[in-house]
Amino acid sequence: MINQNICSTNNNYCSFLRRTLFSVLAMVIIITMGCATVGREFPASQVSDIKVNMTTKDEIRTIFGTPWRVGIENGEETWTYGKYHYSAFKETRTQDLVVRFNDKGIVTSYTFNTTDHEQ
């Protein structure tokens, strides 16, 4: 702990100590954590099974499961499947699939992106 007598006589020094302590603790947390993952796994190898103007929402849900996010893009419902792994020590790895549906629940288009060059 910081000595209260030092803080009462020298606020600048006390403030400096607090900022330094906070910075050191933040660095320790970042270094020990080292990585974060957002989203969840999905079978990226089955993206080629999607057929525009043919595949239905039910078929997409059967293949890929419940979407990680849902939304609207240009009036069309969108489902997003994604996994994003960030690391302080390794290359970031990401993959995402966005599927767009018409009002009948049929795929109108989709986009698949990955940082994995082996796909």
C-alpha cells in the first residue's frame, strides 16, 4: 500500500505511484491472458454445401447449428457464424460465414472469410 503520509504531502508523487501500479497490473493481466476467443466453432468444410436460391434456413441450421448472430442487411435476414481467436503471441485466426435469406427463408447469398490459408 501507498503510505498515507507521502500522499498527504505530495499528491503528484502519490498519483504517479497509482498510475504506475495500475499500468504494471494491466500489463501482467494482458501477458498472462495472452489470448481471447469470440464466437464458436462451425463446420467450415461444409460451406460448399450451400446452394444459392435452393438451400433453406432449416438446412442451414441443420448443417451449421444456431447462428452466433442474426440481423438484417438490405432488408434480408442474415445469420452469422464466426470464430475469432486473438493472441498476443501467435497469429490471429478468424473465420466467418454470413448467410442472407429472402422472405421465404431461402438463401439469396453468402460470404465466407477465413485467415486459414489451407481452406
